[in-house]
Amino acid sequence: MAVRKKARTLKQWEPPPDYREKPGLKGFLKNLSPRMNTAEMDMVIYCDWRTRPFWQKDVDRAWRELGMTPLHARDAFEKRLIFMEIFDQAVTRAKDRTKRARQRAMPAKG
């Protein structure tokens, strides 16, 4: 008989009431070498997309294309890595309990 894994469910979550991003967050992220598929990596990518002249994506486009999972959003809040410019969008994502929001396709190796 095959053992079926129980799906991870997201419990109700609320943002920290006194949330403030980490001081010097942009500099911190620019000097970070994060592991793949982590909240840190997501925020490094977001920061690069917003600040590097090559990309220069606006807030909405960078956030939309990032596709952060709810678990990563929660982790980023805990580590104070969420920029205030995306606070509301990140709260919405962290609260999202749908299966589609929990899954994100990793980019294909090219």
C-alpha cells in the first residue's frame, strides 16, 4: 500500500503589526549569496529587477514576475526582507492559501 503524503496547509497568518524592513535592506541583498528557492533569493531577484539599469522593472511588473510563494512571503516577513513598496502585495501573497499560489515552476535549465 502506497503511503500518501499529507499536503502542507497554510494556517491563518497576519503580518507583524510593527513591521519595518531591515535597515540597509538594498545593500544587504546586494551582498547576499542566497541558496536557490528561498525567500532570500526571491528578494535578491526582486531588488535586482528594481535597481539594476539593465532591467529597471517597475514595482508591479517586478512583483508579478517574481511569483513569490506564500511560504516564501511569510519567511521574508519574518526576516524583515519585504520592502515597504510591496508590503500590501506581500501580505496578500502570504495569506493566499490556494494550491496554485503554493506552486511555482522553477526556470528551465538552459
